[in-house]
Amino acid sequence: MMRKLLPAASTLALASCATTTPQVPTLDALAREYLAVQLAIGEKDPGYVDAYYGPEDLAEQARAQDAGMTLPMLQARVIALDATLASYPVDAATQEPNRVRYLRAMLGSAKVRLRMLRGETIPFADEAEGLFGVRPEMIDLATLDPVLERIEELVPGDPGDGPLHERINAFRDRFLVPEDRLDAVFDRAVAECRARTVPHIPLPASESFDLSLVTDKPWGGFNYYQGDYHSVIEINTDVPIRLDRALDVGCHEAYPGHHVYSTLIERDRVNTRGEIEFTLLPLYSPRAIVSEGSAEYGVKLAFPGDETMIFERDVLAPIAGIDASAIGDYYALREATKELGPAYYTIAAAYLDGEASREETIDKLIRYQLRSRASAENSLEFLDTYRSYVINYDLGAQIVGDFVERDAASEAERWDNFIFILSNPVLPEDLQ
């Protein structure tokens, strides 16, 4: 009854205040909305969500709403959430600015991916920059002809014995791991990768992974992070498994690569800080440059200098039953062929932008990447599936490696820089 005694003007003023000052959602609430919209995109785009171990109710909601959710509706949700985050009143003394910046970067990539899903054609370089935050440089393939001439001199045999790519792959195949030795070689390789990682990066006692050999995949290896510091790692045996691939896979997929990266993010961002946005890893986002780049660079960090070659010669080769007497020549050839790496972006761009046919692309991969035809066809399958994602490996390793080694005078400092990348929400622009 007392409320009726208030003057009418005061009542109107209070009502006006109540309707014009909506409560600002918390950043945790916005992070949940971010997860919800990313999961919804994942329902439309299989493979878009690379890993998710967050609240199950959000995943169930995305599945339940999928039938009534259109791509334009998803685009509108992403734009609206990004606008809310753009005007969010962050407290500069907290982690809020970093969280907002990270969320907006992920949503920026989501906008580009949704444009692609809606049928928009985006040139390769623009697509890569829009999704991953880095613009790849294209080169004139003819500039690599002198590199091919130098490689020709390194390949055992006479040029009359066949085309360069056939001779180089015949030499490489001398280091193929027999199928019945694969498990033993991979087990020993991964164990060594872990032994060289944990002294520098203490990991939760419960961390673990399962590794299996699979076939009929467009990729060479994949890490499915499950949460609770556990990964499922699959290795595609359709891709030739030569001796050097064991350590590459062990470091890339496990230690100190994807498994360690996801474990540290879960421990340090999700469990310690409660930043649930990190329970989801979008495949197409700036995190891919950091994730793939750190995984690629991990081999060099764990096995500096000639230690990779020495370990393969002295430990893995005997397990595989391989004669490693020519491993020095193998590595000289491997280093020389790395100079051909930049050709891949030019070849991929021409193919994906419709400027080169399938056969023309295979021919270029054979000539300028020295692939076998089977390897070139597998590469095209990857391009058809993941498109500009290919930039994240070599370019990511270069960006991560430059940051790790910049002003690092010791092995300990390199590991410290590497741990910083893995434990924090860094974006590619932070590393350049």
C-alpha cells in the first residue's frame, strides 16, 4: 500500500531507468554463447569443431536446434555476439581484455567460414588470411628450377635412370619401415619424444593418449583431444612411413605437440582460470597457426641439431631392421627439398582458385614437390577437404620458430618461450 503514495513522476522515472539500463551479461555468459554458436556451426560443417570437452548441455542444444537453424541465422548470431564483445566494458586490470580479444578473433574466422559455407568464393590468399590471420606469399615456381638442379646432384644414381621424382622416391623408400615393425618403431619414437619433453614441461600425472594405425584418411596423422588430459592419436598408414616420420609424428601429435598444447590449455586456461571458451578448438581459426606451428617446430626443439638423425640411425633403424648407412645422404636430401616448400602455396592457390586442373596440379606437385603420383593425389584429397588449412604447417612452424628463437641464448630459454606460446591465448600477430 505504501507504494501508491509515490508521486506519479517518480514512478515513471524508475520505470524508465529499469527499461533503459539492461544488465550487462558476464564474460562467462558470453563465452557460453560463443561455445553455443561454434557448436551450431559445427553441426552444419562436419570437422569444423576440432576438439570439444565443454558443457554437454551446449552440445545437446546445438544438436536439438540444428534442423531449425539456417546459415544466415548463424551468421546473424556471430555478428551480434561480436558486436556485444566489441562494446564490452572490460576491466583492464584483469584477464578480460585478453579473453575478449581472443573471442573476437575466433568469431572473425567464423564469419569467413560461414561465408564459404553459404557458397561465396573467396580467393585462396584471402581465405587463408580471413580464417587463420596470416597471409601466405605466392612465388613464381620457375624460381625453384635452380633448387631442383642442386637436388639432382644429391640423388644417388644416374639421371638416365628415370625422372628426378622417381629416383628421389626410390632412394627415400630404402628407409621405409616394414609394416610388422610400425608399432614398435612408433612406441619407441613417442617414448623418446615424451622423455625429452617432460623435463621442460611438467605435465599432469593423469595425462595419457591412445595411438592407433588407420587407413583411408586425407591426412597423415590426427590428434583428437578428449579432455581430462587425454588424446586419441591416429596415424594414416596409406601415407608412406619412412624412418624419419616416426619422430615427426611423435613430436607433432603428442610431445611436445598437439597433446601437450591441448593439455596445457585445459590445465592453465580452463581448469585454473575457468575460461570455458578454450574447451572448444575450431579447426578454422588463428589457433591453427599456433597449434600446427608449435607441433611442427616441436621436433626441432626436442631434437636439436643432428640429434634427430643420430637417434634414428642408432635407435630406430635397428628396431625397424633398416640399413641406415646412407642416412647422412638421406638427411642432406631432406634439407635440400625443404627449399621447395613455398611452392605448395602457389600450387594450392592455383588449384583451389580454379586456375589449374587436377592433372595440372598433380604434375606441379610431382615436379616442384618431388612427390610420387600417389602422394600427389593424397595431397589433392587434403586440399579438397581442408583447402587453405595447408598454410598452418610450414608457415606456422616458421612463425613459432622465429618467436621461440628470438633473443633466446640457451635451450632453457627456447623451451620457456615455447611454453609461453602453449599456455597462453596467443594469436599469430603476437608472434610476429
